[in-house]
Amino acid sequence: MEPREAVNALAQNKVALLVGGAAVVVAALGLRYKYSQKPEKRMRVGVVSQLLVHPLKSGKAVSVPLAECLKLGLKCGQMRDRHWLVVTEDGHMVTGRQQPRLVLVSLTCEGDQVCLNGPNMAELRFPVKQPDNPIVDCRVFGAFIQGRDCGDEASRWLVGCLEAGKTFRLVHFEAHMQARRAVEIEPLFSQDEEVVYSDTGPVMLLSEPSVKDLSKKLDKDVTVERFRPNIVISDCEAFAEDSWEEIQIGSVRLQRVMSCGRCIFTTVDPQTGIITRKEPLETLKSYRLCNPDEKHIYKSAPLFGQLLSVDKTGVLQVGDEVYKISR
């Protein structure tokens, strides 16, 4: 073959490859478009029975009739889920795993005031916004994240309430601060998913029948508050939520990312602040372990509830019907 003929043949082959590659891309996009254009099937699977906001990480749940469901989790007024955090003097997070009495601490907001309440403690109030206070670098599961220090008075109040003989500080995450990337905590989350002081994901969902199923196996009933969900569902079968890959509640779209692996924190009684380190964790391990092919994700943690990402924000209300989406 002459040099010019070889060059022409090579050029023709390149064109053919480019055209072929483009055709594959177009075909793939066409399939995705075709799938996205398929009519959605909506099946009613339950109803929202409770909405729980946990403004303070490991603190008492606040039951609300409605809440905004945002990318970073639930919001009701000034209360945003897991946007306040107790830390040590050097900025390391403190949770109910280390200080079980934290579950007895109630942090709520009235107008522009934060209200702290706890057993045998006078209520403490201070402004939500304290721009003159220092910003602290905190450590949450090994990752750095900022928080605005809530002041010496809040610190002294926590020391008295927790009765631990240690100094603690209260910090608040503000909108201008950089959230943690969820994918760095758990690779199953998307690259753009963010969380503040939550363990893993922005929204956790659990059904009442699942909790009742567990209670039947225990000597003493447990309540949903022990498992710290945000969205509680009723009018469904136990563990039905395990199969809801995509759901719609009102205008809100939520996508299942993974199950919630449970730890020693479930053994803290939310009514007494006492940790047993046994139940209901041991019973959960007897029948709620993951499949063998998922051990690299969950290891030996029993699964109870589902962690969700927020695909479409909106308002949730108690009484909203829950729809499973399929195509």
C-alpha cells in the first residue's frame, strides 16, 4: 500500500471509530432518556406518623407537625437537625456513646433564642446568632468541621447537666460554614452529598411496625426515639422500608442510599440516660445482620432503618402519605 493510501485508510478508520463511539454514546443517552420518560408508578406504602428533629447531636428529639426537608436534613424554624454539637475543650465531638445523659438534654428554639433544658437544671436561653463568639475547628469522626462557640454560660450549663466532671463546649454550625462530604464517610453516597454533625446521612427513616417487631422480642418495649429517626412511618409491614429505593412524600423526593448500621448508642434509654451496653443491640444482632455480600459495608452492625438522600426538597407534614416510586 502506498503511503498516501495508508494515511487515507487510517483516517477512514479513525472516522469510523469516532462515529461508532458517538453512536454508542447516543444509544446510551437514548436508553437513559427512554427510561426517564417512562411513566412513573406510584404505590402507597404508608403514612408519616412522626417527624423528629434532633437540633443537638445526641440530644432529645423534638417532635414537630411539619418540617422543611432540605439537602442537609430537616428544618423547623431555627431548629435544624444535628446543627448543634457538644465538644471537648480541644474540639472533639461528644455523643451519647461517651456521655449517655446527653439524651436528656433538650435544645429548642423560640424566635431568635436557643433554649436549653435538662433534669434538675434551670432553663438557659441565649441568642441563636452570636457573631462575636469564636469559630472552633471540631473533629467529627476524624473529619474537621467548624462550629460557632455558644459561650461560657452554655458550657457551664452542660457541665452541670452532664455531671461528668469535665469541661464541654457547645458549638453551632452556621450556613456559611463548610459541611462534611458524605462520600468521605460512606462511599455509597454521591459526590455532592453533604452532612453537618450527623453520623452518615442527612435523613433517617424508620417504621413503627419495625420497632414493634423488635419490642416483641424484648423483655421491655422500646420506642422509635431510641433509634433517632427523622421520619417515622406507620400503616405498613415491619421492615417494608428496606425495599423502598425511591419514595415521594408530598413534593419531597427521597432516595435510599443504605441501611442504618446500629451501634452501642441504641442501648441508651432515652427516658433515663442510662446505658446498658446490651439491649436492644444484642437482639437486633440475632436477626438483623446484613447479607454476607454486604459485610464489607456493615461489618457486624445490625441494620435498622434507612439512610436517605434528598433528591427534591420540600415540606413534610405528619399525616402525609408515602409513595414508593418505580418505573
